[in-house]
Amino acid sequence: TPHLWPDMFPDNTPANIKRWTEALSNELSNRGIEYALWDGGELRLFNGVIDWLKAQGVPTLGDSRYVLVDFWEATWPKYVDQGLDWLMAEGFQPILAHPERIGIADLDMLVKHLDEATARGVLLQGNFRCMTGEDGYLQDQRVRQFLTEKRYWLMAMDMHRPDALPSRLDGMQMVVQEYGQQTVDVMTIDRPRVILANG
């Protein structure tokens, strides 16, 4: 799920990601490696995102109607709600990635926005690395609060490079220790299967 944000990654479009995924799948197959890949992306919500989606297409997870989105602002801009509402009106299911890392300092304000979004049907995905404290104290506290409150529908590695895997695995183990293996299994096995079966 590479980032889709034209300001920083102009080549990352749904069509290109699909082509790259197919090429990598073929390379794995040619080497005798049996490993299934699905294309997707993490769509940055930005001012103008709806026009970009109309022009480039919607980056779904596999052949599903699920769309992974994020944003980093220290406020909750209008274009975030506009983008989420447009996706839902078009029949897509937005999943907001790592809400514990959104830059809104006031937790009550963040929770208010998250409550409004989830009430409209947006799902939330947490980030395992935040459990380790490496993303900051606030993120460490928020990920645990959101897990305790059962706000997350998914948890994910959000792994950008191979050398980033150990801290993500540490975070996953912390969730197992603090919330149980079943919690991890539901959010990393059962619900991703729901997404892939939705195609």
C-alpha cells in the first residue's frame, strides 16, 4: 500500500500501482515463490483529492470497495470530511489509517472528529509501531486508549522499509500481551479476509 499523494509521489497512481503489483507477482511466480499480492495504496486526503480521484481512479485494496486513507494536519480540514463523504457516496468504504498519529493535539477534539467519522461509517486502522513509544508519547497513549475503547477495525504494520519490521513486530507482540492474541487475529487475519472477499 504505497502512498498516493501527487505532491510527493506523482507516479503513484492506481493504474501504476496495479501494473507494478502484477509485475512483482510475475517475478515471484517466475522464481517459484508462491505468494499472493494485492494492489492498494494509502491515499493522502488533500485539498483537491476528489478531482484527483475522478481523474486517476480510486485506489482500492485489492478488488474490494475498501480504501485506505490518511492525513497529517494539526486540524481536521473540511476536505477530509468532503473526501470521506465522496468516497462513501460513490460506494467505497474508507479506512482511516493511524488516527492516533493525526496531529491534533487536543485529544477531546480528535475523538470528537473520529466519533463523527465512524458514526458516518468510516473504519479506523491502528499502527502497531505506536505501541512501542517510538512515534511519541501521545501516540503511545492514544493507540492504547483506542484499543481499549475498541475503536480500531484493523491494526497494521505500516512498514515503509524492510529495516522497519522489527519495531512493528515488537508493537504487535505488545498488543498480544496487553489485549490478547484473539484481538490481533481479528484485526490482522479475519477482517483483512473480509476485505479481500469483498471484491
